[in-house]
Amino acid sequence: MAEFECGDRVRIDIPDETDPDHAHFHGQHGTIVKLISDDGGRLTNDTDDSTIYRVELDTGETMDFRRRDLRPPLD
């Protein structure tokens, strides 16, 4: 079951500075606009990886994230 749902505000948390998405997305806030199921959890043996969260960032950009990259918002 997904921890976050459509309409939830989230903060992007990518602490690994070597991750290519860190510089662009880390610390940004947005709203979940869609949940997408896939078989990622089967590959990693972690059911959290079976949901992709489509997030509309406050900048207007839309990006997909896994659960491990999302936290509750600071604002």
C-alpha cells in the first residue's frame, strides 16, 4: 500500500550528492498527481518500489519518484 496518495504535498529528499538528480530535485516540494504501479518491487524485493509517484513540483515541472525519494513537506 502506498504511503502517499494523490493530492499529498511532499518534499524530494535525495541525500546522495553523487546521484544525478540530487542537484536538480533535492529539497524541492510538490504535490503528488498520480500513482503508477510497476514491477519494481519484484526486482528489488521491496514492495515500496512497486509504486512510482508522479509529482508536480512547485516550479511547475513534473517528475516521477520512488518512495525512498519522498518525505513529508517542511512547509
